[in-house]
Amino acid sequence: MTTIIQASGISLSEAIRSHLMRRFTLALRRHGDRIRRVNVFLGDVNGDKGGEDKRVLVSVELPDRSAVTIETYSPYLYVAISVAARRTQR
């Protein structure tokens, strides 16, 4: 399983990257052999305006070339990542 992480408007620190990889590895470990690639996009929708502006968009590519997409928003990036990982697990 390959994981690709992209960010826009957010500094992709090692702490964020580590948190994301840990959450998604645990969430998808039992499905690992059925997943080709996981694309994760992190974004800051509103910039400095505040609000529920941290966006996590996840696309999980399956062997038959279909994809499952999950999108979450939260004022806190770590929370948005954790929620997206839990939803992806389902």
C-alpha cells in the first residue's frame, strides 16, 4: 500500500506526517492487501479566518481501479486526520 500526502496552506511537519501515517496504518491494516494506494490531501480552507477550516480529503484506490473518497473538516488538523482515518476504516 502506497500513501501519498499533499498539503496546501498547511505546513506538513514531521509530527503531522507521523500522526497521519500512524492513524491510517492502524485504520487500514486489515485491508492492506486490498488497497493499491491511499492519497491524502490536507488543506486550510479559510486561511486565517478561523472556523471548521482544516480539510482532509482521502482517496483509497482499490485493485479494480475504483476509489472510495472521504472528506472531513475540523478546526483542528489532528482531529480532522483522526476522524478521516476512522471513517476510512469503515
